Amino acid sequence: EEDEEEEEDEEHLALADFAVVIPTDELVSLPEGAKPVIPPPSTNIAITRARIIVQLQAAIYFPPEAEIVEDEAYATREA
């Protein structure tokens, strides 16, 4: 049963990875006297992805305040 679900997912992915370009002047006829609005280039192409993968970066370690105070005190003693 899992194999069937995986195959369906793969088929869905294969169908979703394509772009459709439709010229905006073919979609709607403007009324007389109306000025066309030219959309930004990014809206002319519709891309659909079935999955989005997010990669997390490594966490940054912040020491507790007590360690920071000790480090500052140590630094002032050496100077």
C-alpha cells in the first residue's frame, strides 16, 4: 500500500514540475479607452512545486549570562 502512495506522489511531482506561460493580451479584451497594466515579469510564469524542502542551519550557542560575566572579569584581570 505504501508503494502505491509513493508512486502516486512521484506521478504528482512529475506533473507539478512544469511552467505554463499565457500571454496576458490573450486572456482578456480591454474595454475601449482602458490602458493595459503590465505586470512584473515574475507574474508571467506560474511554477508549481509539490514539495518545499527547508534546510536548517546549525544553532548558535549563547553562553548563560553568568559565564559572560566571569569571562569579562577574567579579561579585566589579565589587562
